[in-house]
Amino acid sequence: MTQRFGTLMVPVPGLSGTTYPPGTKVAIRGRGATVDAFVHGDWLPLAWWEFAEGHTEDTTES
């Protein structure tokens, strides 16, 4: 499975109430104007302007 990653460009609150600062690395799912992002299991609904997409990595699920 290929996992996409990105970096936050602005502070973004997660569902947990934690606000993640710019520079935080996130795992991304979805495409388009909004995507689902995750940091340590915390969900962050992101708009296209809140993150910069980075590299992808191949991961193996156990």
C-alpha cells in the first residue's frame, strides 16, 4: 500500500483538540480540495491550502 505524506503550512486543530503547528508531518488520505490527515491517530480534516504534499513511501501492513 502506498502512503502519502504532507507537511502542515498553518496551525491546524485535530479532532482531539490538540493544535498541530506548521511543519508537522501528516499522513494523507483522499484527493481534491479537502483531505483526511492523521497525526498519531488524531484526525485532521485539511483544506488544500493548509498543507504541502510531500513524498510517498511504500508501507507493508502487518
